[in-house]
Amino acid sequence: MRAIEVHEPGKVNILALMLQQILDRNLQDPRKCRLMENRTFTVRIQVKEMVSTLFFEVDRIRLEEGAHGKPDIEIAGSMQIMIDIVLGANPLRSILRRHLRFRPRGWKGWFLAPRLLLLLQLGPPPAYLKWYLGKDLSEGGP
């Protein structure tokens, strides 16, 4: 999974551009790329009036502006909270304070939620998710 396709790249909002840049950068790391191999699910991310939908498919990620279909994971919050999470802040604090709405749906959403958080965060995995990765993914690399 190396390709990120953006539907109508000249007309997308700042949220979609931010997500594209984060995913482009994180998928350069083979450890993070392996997290999403052969996974198919949908994520809806909403910041104020901006909504973007990520479609994870077997060999690509499709990014579209707007709400499409029923997502497996739904995330909503302010832009500052999203940026903090991307930079490594623990999302649990924001969820408990009700600044961030994080809704995994069904077993698939709950199973894939930690993987999605790892993919959306820049840099090495945070301490609260290292248990999820195991030794082979959490050691070495950027």
C-alpha cells in the first residue's frame, strides 16, 4: 500500500491536504506500512465543517472530501486536537475531556483503531501503543 489517491486534488479542503501529507510521510516507513497491509476499512474525520473520508483498500488509500458511506471508524474534533494527536499527544486525554469524538464501529473498528492512530502519528510510536506493535515494529527506524 503505497499510493494515496485524492479525489479532485485541486478542490480539497485543508484537512484532506493535511491527511494526505501525513499519510505520504508515514507510508515511507515500512513498519507503519505493514500495519495496514491487506486491510479494507473506511475512516471519516471531521474538523468543524470540514469532513474527509479515507478508504483503505488492499493496495491503496483513497481520500475524498465529504462524508461517504458508513465508516468503520469516525473521528471528530478541533484542528488543534488533531494536530496534537498527529504530533504524538495521547488521544485518550482528549476523548475523556470530550474534546475528541472517536467512534470505532463493530469489531473491525475496534481492532483497527490502534493501527490507525499509529499511522496518523508522526515519528516513533508513542509509549501507550508500543505494546500493540511488538518488538519487530517498535525498534529501529525513524
